[in-house]
Amino acid sequence: METYGFNHNIQPVKKEVTLSRKKLLVNEIQEVRKSQEFLNETYEEMKNEMSSIKQTNKELQTENKYLKETLLGLKSQNEALELSVNKLQQYSRRPCLEFQGIPYTKDESTDERIRELAQKIGVDICNSDIDISHLLAQPTNQL
């Protein structure tokens, strides 16, 4: 009979331990589910953010390609304009002469000085041969 009494006394303790273990397992399962839900939400957020970043990157690559093409076009256009300006400047300087080392006094006519110089070397120049004449600024000493 003692076996029956022992089993009989142990049954409530066994039920209590089993119930306690079940509660612990249920709590642990709930914590794992919460953790899994959190990880799933975080994963979805990161997935959406990555998708957005990929889209932005694609748009930036497209814009960068367009800007590079535009830059190349502008460089080419700039080179052509520089060449054109240089040609025009050369053409406009075609009839120009620069005389250096000729003494000059204040209020003296540069046209007259040019005619005198031309006469000394045996070239006839009239007023209509000179479009414009003027003094050039003296270079300043740069350190």
C-alpha cells in the first residue's frame, strides 16, 4: 500500500511540475514568435529599403550617363568655339602692325608718327591707309 500512497502523493506534484514546464515552454515559444516577428519585420523593412536604394542608384546612373554625354558635347562645342574665336581674332589682327621702341612725346599724333616712319623707309602711306593707331600700355614689372 505504500506504493499506492507514494504514487498517490506524487501525482499532484508531477501534475504541477508538468504544468509548470508547459507554462515555461509556452512562454518560450511566445518569446521566439515575438523575436521571429521582429526579425521578419526588420527583414521586410531592409528589403524595401534595399529596393528603394537600388531604384535610386539606377536613376543616378542614368542621370550620370546623361551628364557625361552632355559634358562631352559641351567640351566639343567649347573646343569648336575656341577655334572659331581664335580664327576670328587672327583675321581681325591681319592688317595690324605693332611698332616698338619708337620715342613718343605727349600729345603727339600716333598717325603722324607712323607716316613719318613709313616715309623714312620709303613707303608712302596716306590717312586712309590707317584704320586706327594708338599707344599700347607699358608692361608693369611683375615680381
